[in-house]
Amino acid sequence: MKISARNVFAGKIAAVRSGAVNAEVEIVTDGGDRIVAIVTEGSVKALGLAPGVRANAYVKAPWVTLLTGAADVRFSARNQLAGTVGGLQKGAVNTAVALRLAGGSVVHAVITNEAADELGLADGVAATALIKASHVIVGVPV
Amino acid sequence: MKISARNVFAGKIAAVRSGAVNAEVEIVTDGGDRIVAIVTEGSVKALGLAPGVRANAYVKAPWVTLLTGAADVRFSARNQLAGTVGGLQKGAVNTAVALRLAGGSVVHAVITNEAADELGLADGVAATALIKASHVIVGVPV
Amino acid sequence: MKISARNVFAGKIAAVRSGAVNAEVEIVTDGGDRIVAIVTEGSVKALGLAPGVRANAYVKAPWVTLLTGAADVRFSARNQLAGTVGGLQKGAVNTAVALRLAGGSVVHAVITNEAADELGLADGVAATALIKASHVIVGVPV
């Protein structure tokens, strides 16, 4: 199977926290990076999501928000992934940014060129990727 | 009214499943395609969402993820719409893809050119559109 | 701190409505514009979100849907922000649109050129921005 989402985090489910309609699923990659997803309870049952199960987290690159500089704001986004810029591709309007995390995962973001300039993004710059848990799709290999 | 969202699925509500804050709303198009949306309980009451009510599901094209190939991963996304590619428009960075579903609905997706190449997208190729229920806006004609 | 999200609405929390997994947080800008966000209960506790607390709402421009014309459809999106177009930037595929709200906030949207044409967007045209509450990230200055 091939998927258009540029971010695929392969790992194992560490925790599932249930609600009435939605559940929070925490996936830990083999390198130790953590991604939290919100999925419906229907998906938890249908996919058999439970601690220890191997699962992938998928995120489209335009859903990733990037931060640089002093941590003077705390965010609601459940995924705040600190890393180092390791690749920039500038288009006419948007810039594609690759961010390497401590555990070895790479986060791909698409942001405007204006934002890329403001943030001072360049190879080696420290940055953080914000990803809302509700923007993460969970997949279970069969 | 005109809307910028490229995907508009017109149909009738088949089911509403309620939670504490959110509810799942299932819309069936006249052609039989099904779209599930997650909206707040406030919207269910304000819009009078109930089985039998005519409603539209709106989805921006960049929120659609595409898949091709063997179904070797099962996904949490509530909307997994199988169809056939019927139109590709390649830009400098992104490709717009039209996917025709069995019921006649057309799903518009915007993905990167790199992804379009990897997936081998071309007219007539079978593909599946993944859409998270939380990315669907529901509208009721008045 | 610098952030890639083009929409930053600075204000004060007016209300927090709690659920089992998620909560709805309403932020009112100093100019009186209102933005509703859905965040996890974990974030409500971690960030100390409560009425009166200063907070920012962040939204990426591609997550904003625009409407023009007669209000003949009612929408589930919790944020329906009426304003006037005050700036358009056309690219090869997408158009960036600035919408000025009554309270002085500016909403930045990225939509396709095709949609911009269909909606008849031009400076001074009345339009409405739809933003799903689940697409809003909340930040608290520290």
C-alpha cells in the first residue's frame, strides 16, 4: 500500500484512553518518539487498538505547524515534537520543511514561504512541530 | 451561497450517534455514498440534525489523504472511500486529484507531486480517499 | 517565539465547557471577535484554561473555508466569522485571502484559485470564514 500522507510514524501503542465518542491513542516509535492520536471509539474496537499493538500514525504535511525561538507560550496541541531542521524545499508559495526528532523520526511540514522566513528556518535550526491529536490517522498493519 | 471547499456531498442524514461533547453524523448521498462527520452536540441541536434530514458534507481538498495498492493496513479514519481516478491536475508542488466513487460522488484531493508519483496515480487507477470524520463540516439547507 | 500558523487571535477565555475527553474553549479577542476551540481535557488541566485567563487561538490558513452570498445553508462549524475581504494574493494554484472581522481581527485563508473565482472574492466583498473548533490550537503566554 502507498499513502499520500508524508508523515508515517511506525511504532507500538503505549496507551489508549477512552471517552464516550473519542479515544486518545499514544504511539511510541522504535526510536522513542511519541505521537498522540484522537480516534473514534468505533475505530478502537474495529482496529483492536490496545497497548502493545503495532500501529502507524499518519499525518499530512500541511497539518503540521512549526515553532522556533523561546518557549514563551504553552500549547494545547497534544503533539509538540522538538527537533532540528534537516531539509528545506522552497516553492512559489510554500516551503516544505523536514524536522528530525531525537528518536530519529522525521516530521514533514508544509508552511508558507513568509512563515519560513519569519521563523528563520535553515538546516540545523532547532524547531518544534505542533500536531493536533485530531489530525492524526492511525493505521494497523494486517 | 458559494463555498471554497471543493468537496460537497449532498444527501440525507442516516444516523446520529451522540456523545458528551461530540456526535457522529452519517450522511448518505442520493447515489449511496456514505460520509461520516463529527460535530459538536451544540451543532446537532442548533441545526436539528436527525435521521431523514437533508444535509451536505463539506471537506476541503487538502484534508483528503489518498491510498493505492494492497489493503495491508487498516485505518482509523471513519471515511474510507474507494473509487477510480478520473482527473489529475499537476501544479509546481501539488497535484489535484479527482476520485469518482461507486455512487457517483467525486472526491477532490490535493496531495504533493511526490506522493502522486509514488502512488502511481493516473486516470482509471483504483484509489481510496481517507477523510477523518472530524474534518467534515455539515451544512443544512434552509 | 515565532509560529508558522498565519492566524493568531489573542484574547481572553470567556468559557470552558467540559466533556469526557474533549472540552470547548471560547476565546474573545480584545476587539470582541469570538473563536471556539476544542482541546483535550488534558490540555485544559495542563494549561490551566479557565474563564478570564489570557489565551491565543492559532489556526493555519489552509484550514479556513470561505463563503460568500446568501446564507441559505446553516453549518456545523462552531466558528462562522463574518467579515470583509481586505487583501488577495494569487499564486499558481492557490489564493491567500485576508478577511477583516468586525472586531478588527484578520482571518487568513488559503483556497484554490478556482474557488476564489467562483466566490467572486475582491477587496470589499463580504465573506464568512468557517473554522472547525477542532482545527484551533490554544496557546497560553507564560
